[in-house]
Amino acid sequence: MVQLVGACLILGVGIGLLLLPALGSDGYSTLINGLRLYFDVPFALVNLLVGVVLVAMAWLRAVRPGLGTIVQPVVVGFTVSAVLAAVDPPSPMAWRIVLLVCALPLLAAGVALYLDSALGAGPTEAAALAWDPPVPFKWSYSVLQGTGAIAGWLLGAAIGPGTLVVIFLLGPMVDLMSRQLVSRRRDRQACGNPS
């Protein structure tokens, strides 16, 4: 539980840093924003409805929701709001790029750590995990992010270089960090096992 909440805090800070420079958000947020603009309804309502649909679809493919499915959106949402309220968006492009570069490893670490807690995946990750196998997570996650970004853009949401960075790099980075976490756990178990 401590790992889950800590990971969600890291993820929330990463999303906040991704949003601050206004260089584009992740595909899921772009989709939510596009639907919000198109249907003229609150972001929170669209986020809830799309999240329920994605979790239900994943559940149909045997990715069961858990405590993390509820904790992740709540903790991440409050953390993102706190970051955006506490930090002023930078004006110089160099600082905006620095924030974007810093956001990516935090996003990847947050997702990898909260998935590693094995307490349930949030909507985006559950939908990607539902297709692994046959499609490896790093690619199903990228396809999901890309599809969300395109749909959101077609509905009126803005995209930018940050969106492309997330689409192409976040899935593989999460996959790499997840494999490292599993490897470290195995090493610790091997060291603790006298045989």
C-alpha cells in the first residue's frame, strides 16, 4: 500500500510537470479533454466515465480491478492539482523543455512502481495490460496513448511535442523499469533463500 501511494504521488508530480510547460499532454488526457470540449461537460465527469469503460473492457479480458484502480486516479488527481497550483508555468522555452524532460522518467517510474504493487491498475494501464499478451505492454500502451491523442485532437484538444514523447517513449520506459523491478525482487529473494 505504501508503494502504491508513493508511486501515485510520483506519477502525479510527473503529470504535473508534463502539463506545466503546455507542450502537449499524454494521450489519455488529450482524449478526455477532447471529449470535454466536444460534449461541453466537466473534465472530471468525462474522466470518470471513460475510466469506467476502460476498466470494464479490461475486466472482460481478465484484468481485474483492485484497490489501486481506485487509489491511483484519486491520489494522482490531487497530486496533479497540487503541483499545478504550487508551481507557476515557466515562460522561457528552455525551462519548458527541461520540465518535459524531467516529467518522462517520473511518469515511467510512477506507472512501473504502482503496477508493481499488484493492487490493481488504473484505466489506461488496465486497458493496455488487457492486450498483453498478445501485444507486449510497451506497444499496447503506446498504441492506446496514440489512439487517445488522435481522437482527442480530432475532437478539439491540443497536442504537442510532449504528446509525441509520451506516445513513443513512455510505454518502453515503463516496460524497462518494470523488468528491472522484477529482476531486483528476484535477486532479493535469491539472496534470502539459502538454497
